[in-house]
Amino acid sequence: MTSMFDLSGRAALVTGAAQGMGRAMALALAEAGADVLAVDRNGAGATNTAEQIRAMGRRAAAAATDVSVPTQVRQMFERMDQEFGRIDFLGNVAGESIMAPPEQISIEDVEQVLRNLVIGRFCACQEAGRRMLAAGRGSIVNIGSLASITALGRGHIAYSMAMGAVAQMTRELSTEWAGRGVRVNAILPAQVMNPGLEKRIAENPRLRDKWLSGIPAGRMGDPSDIRGLAVFLASDASSWITGALIPMDGGNLALNGSGSVGPGSTR
Ligand SMILES: NC(=O)c1ccc[n+]([C@@H]2O[C@H](COP(=O)([O-])OP(=O)(O)OC[C@H]3O[C@@H](n4cnc5c(N)ncnc54)[C@H](O)[C@@H]3O)[C@@H](O)[C@H]2O)c1
């Protein structure tokens, strides 16, 4: 019996694929059978991921692309056309932020964050959407954040504005395209360990406890936590799921700010 999660014969493009959740997503899709274009600003990292995928027996290619630059995003899709001649799945994972208090952040920095997280994701959705609509099928996953629907403080103003836009982008695109076979969903992760978070914990060790106090599951996220969701959303197992903002957060969004974690906890 063919697994409902089987991605054999499908072609996926994943951004941010040099490390972290993008890399974990690309490898999980390949493990489920997909061929993959691994994209990252870090070309050497993307190449490394593509090599790992080829070692699994799948087809893979790598592209060094800055997703905040629309001409580069369009070139990345031309590469996808040349390499695979189709696109069944887009994982919009690449991104980073600039943090500063709202009363101090420069407008140029806000623009850069919006270019990276909003314009970059939208341009990729548009290019993928055009191809998927023509084919009558496809699945797109945008990585949002807790900051797509709640506030984080601590200098996250530009990031939150951008991730809020990613939530609405997902809902609008899913609404526009659902009747033509193209699904668009978002994954909203809580804190998933990456070099940026490691650095912030090293600078302020109390931050780790602060984050854990909001995660009922009692542990930080790991990039590998995205593997199951990625395969599910790329596969026919999720064929009636679109427009969803899916928390991947160990229970964070379910917990009210004045709630406590653990039996008898007074934290
Ligand atoms: N880690 C978390 O706690 C967390 C939580 C919520 C949302 N997110 C979002 O998830 C995504 C992935 O997070 P991660 O933890 O895997 O990050 P990471 O820092 O481990 O990896 C991000 C990757 O994206 C690439 N990248 C950044 N900007 C790029 C650009 N403009 N063009 C091309 N590549 C670019 C980097 O080179 C890197 O390989 C990001 O968009 C992040 O904002 C992360």
C-alpha cells in the first residue's frame, strides 16, 4: 500500500535550507521521497544539504539566493524550472530579523525586515503559485511565528509586524487559490534552538527560563520538530487543510500569560 505521506515524484523548493528548520524540512521531504532545490543565502550550506539529499538517492540541487531581493527569487524559480520542470511544494523558511525598541529602530531596518520576511515570502508564493495554479495542484508552507498572532516585546516590533503580515498573506492566498488546487498554510513555531537563540541565552541566561516558563511541554524546540508537519503539509494526507496557522510550540499559544506551567506551579 502506498503511504498517504509518500512524496515520490514530487519536487520541493525549500528556502533557509542551509541550517535549522529549513534544512530539517528539506531532509524530511527528501526522506519521504521528494526531489529538492535547497536554497539559502549561504550557498555552501545549501550545497551541503543538497549533497545529503543526493546521498539518499533523490535528485537535489542548491541555489545561493537572498530571498529579500525579488530578482533573485525569480531566478531561483527559473532554476527550479530548469532542474525539475515542476514544483509541488514550497517551504518559505529563510528569514531573520533586526531587533530594537520601537522608539529607536530606524525605518531602514524596518524596511529590511519586511523585505526579508514579507516581500521575500510573498514573491516566492507568487512565483510558486503561478506554476502550481497552471498545474492545478501544489502546497505552500510559510513559516510564521508566535509573533504572527501574539506580541513578544523585547525589541520584536519589526519581526512581529512582518510575521503578522505572513499570517494574513497565508489566509489571503489560501482563500484565493483553494478552489484551484493550491493550498497555503503556515507553521507558527515557538522558540526553536538555533545559533541566534544560543547567543541570546549566552548573553542573558535568564532568557532560557523565561522562554521555558511559556512552554508547557517543558523543553525548547528543536529544528527536527518541523519534520512531521512538513511532510504532512506537503503530502496528500493534508489535502483538505488550507489557510491554517498551525502552532509548533509545545503548548505556548494555548497558555494564557497569567497561567502557570506544571502541577502546583506558582511560576
Ligand atoms: N528559531 C525560532 O525560535 C523561530 C521561531 C519562530 C519563527 N522562526 C522563523 O523560522 C525561520 C527559520 O528559523 P531557524 O531557527 O531555522 O533559523 P536559522 O537562523 O537557524 O536559519 C535561517 C537560515 O535562513 C537563511 N537566511 C536568512 N535570511 C536569508 C535571506 N534573506 N535569503 C536567504 N537565506 C536567508 C540563513 O542563512 C540560515 O541558513 C526564520 O524565518 C525565523 O524567523 C524561528
